[in-house]
Amino acid sequence: MRRFFLLLTAVLLCLNLNSSAKAAVKIPSEIRVGILLKVSTVDFQIPKGGKLVSAAGKILWDAVGAAKTLRLTAKNGTVSTPNGNLSDCFTVTSGADNSGIIWVNGRQYRGKILLRSAGKVMNVINVLDLEQYLRGVLPKEVHPDWPLESLKAQAVAARSYTLANLNKHAGAKFDLCAGTHCQVYGGKSAEHSRTNKAVEETAGTVATYNGMAIAALYHASSGGHTECSSNVWDWDVPYLRGVADLDPSPHSYWYKVMSASEMEEAFRRNGYPLGRITQIIPSKTGTSGRIASCMLIGEHGQVELTGEKVRTVLSLRSTFFTIEWEQTPPSRGPLAIPTGMEDLASALSASASSSASAAAASTSQLSPAQPPIGIWAPGYQPSQWVIRGRGWGHGVGMSQWGAMAMAERGHTFDEILKYYYQGITIESKNR
Ligand SMILES: [Zn+2]
């Protein structure tokens, strides 16, 4: 099986072996994670030995004898304690060495908690050691019962992604948020012994390219092939190239059915009032076959959108899809021909008429003879769009289900990482 993957690597597209001067990866002493954003109140419990300290350094609560529970409220551009003490930012510590556990809205967190004013609301920020942070990330991003080597690959990927994205939310004075925008993080409450073990066994291990921590993007399921970053975003990264992939996931194939009116409404709601959609034509596809960009033609105009935009508008699992329709005979007369589309409509008329007739005479089942992508039959309307797709996620970087499949076949975490992130180095970093 290893030869199989080496062969797949050999057919890698878009390989770039660019090299340049090396820079050192630095492991910061603390990571700042935005766990609750723009909230008005927060309930938390200071553990025994913990403190509540104002921005001026004044100790307002000192839980010497026992844990204390209290509620802080955002008020008039500051944060307020129950007895009216105000500060732009309160710090909650969890003991002399921050080894205790702080409860925030019923969830446990390691390290410190900052309650920072943000106008009329506040942001709650967890400040903690990188390795402790990763313990709260892994179980939210991967199945804890998967093979250990795939969990270790995920640990190194998450560690590298974190280091490459420090200060991502610099405007709000923290590094990463706790949602899918950055990495999902559930604090100590989310931890699991197997994912903790994966973090511990790879402690300080980072994937690098040209000496820099890589932006180790990952996704749930590739549908059989990952994608070059440049085909998903306007971002060409030498180590984020499309590779063939095993996908044993339940998401490897999926489909979705939308009525013509649902399709029209989805685009109208997102700022594209095209009227009844008559054609959806991929204008660019990636190395995997994912739709990089797509032309939409409707009764009232046309627009070209990225595959990711279409995915968002239609709430699809991936951009790795084909789209077809069933057609029905006109009930309100022929569709208006969009301005500028008269020639195309005329040219398509002859080729589409046979499939349109077949569709009109058919049952509700799709006919295999129908064109795979929208060929508009004048006089007929699409009544139901059928979208058949593969995989779940953007498809760039490591496929989590694919990593699991590699680990099941005996591959180590570094082999997995080097397969999905081409040309990288695995390094051990000490502070
Ligand atoms: Zn974020």
C-alpha cells in the first residue's frame, strides 16, 4: 500500500520545489483563543487559589478558601462586576501556577480567562499554553477513536496551523477564534485521553516549509482527490497541491435535490436576482474536478461565481459536484431569452430539443440521456435540480478521513503529513 501512495505522489500535479532562505519557527509561551465573542454577560467560577484582577492590577476577588461563582456584565464600554467594579479588561487566574480549571458558562478551561470590553459587549478570551490548547482542539476536529497515527498527524497539523495563524484576530486582541473560522476548540471539557496522548507524543513537533510553520489546512473528506489551494482561493501555496486520496467516509458521495424556485430564491437571497435559473455551467475546474468557477444564467441576467460561493449559496458539502435538471413543458409560455444570450439560445435550441422532448415524456426519474450540465431547452423550464457531489469541505490540504485510512494501512503520522503537504519538513521545536 505504501507503494500505492508513493505512486500517487509521483503523479502529483502542480508540484513546486521552490526554496528560499530559512526562518525560525518560534513557539509562543501562550495562545489567546476567543471563546465567546460579543456577549453581554458571562458566568464563571474562579477555582480555589484563583483571582479576579482588574486591568489596573487591583485584586477584586481572591478565591483563597473555596471556588467562587460570579457574573460579569458588559456595560457602557467597560466590564462590570456584580458590586459595580469596572475595568476595560478583567483577568481570571486559575491558581498560583494557573493549573486550576475555570468554568465559563458551564464549560471547563485551563489557563487564564480575559474578559475584554468590546464596545457595548465583551469578548471572553482563554489564554493558555499551546499544548493545552491543542488538547481542546483535537476531539472537536477528529474522531478520538481513530488510529493513533492519524490523531498524531492531526495534532501536528493543528499545531502548525496555529503557529501560522497567530494574531489572526489581532484587531480583537486574540490569536484564533474557537469556531470553524479558525479551529474548533472546546476547552478542557472537550478533552479525550486518546487525543491527549496524540498531542503529548508529538509535543513541539511542527510541519514547516522553508523554515516556516505551514498553514496546515485540512478538511473532513476529499471525495477521492484533494485540491490545489489556487483553485479554491486566490492563494497559490506550494505545499497545498491536489493529490489522489482514499475516502472511506460516509460523505464520499452525496446528492441534493432543489426545486427551480428554491434555486432561484437561494441566489436572490444572496444578492443575485437572476430570476429562474436556466443554466449552471462550470467555467473552470480544479485538478480534482472541483468547480473553481461557475457561470449562472437566469431569466434576468447572468453572473460568474467561484465554486466556493456557489457552495455557500446552495449549502453544499463541497465544490466537487455535477448538476443536472429535470425539465417540464412550459406552463406560462417560453422563458424570456436573457439579453445578449439570443445567439446562444438559438445555437442550443437544436441540440437541446431532443433531450427536452425526452424529459417531457419521462417520469420523475432523471434520464441518462440528458446533458450532464444545464443545456437550456427553450420553452421548457427546469423544475428540479439534482446535485451529485463528493467529499465534505474545501478539499485543500489533509483529508481527515484519508489520513485515517492511511493510518489503518500502517502509515506513520509524518508519512501522512508529507503526503498531503508536499515538500514539507517535520521538525521538533523546543521553547
Ligand atoms: Zn477565527
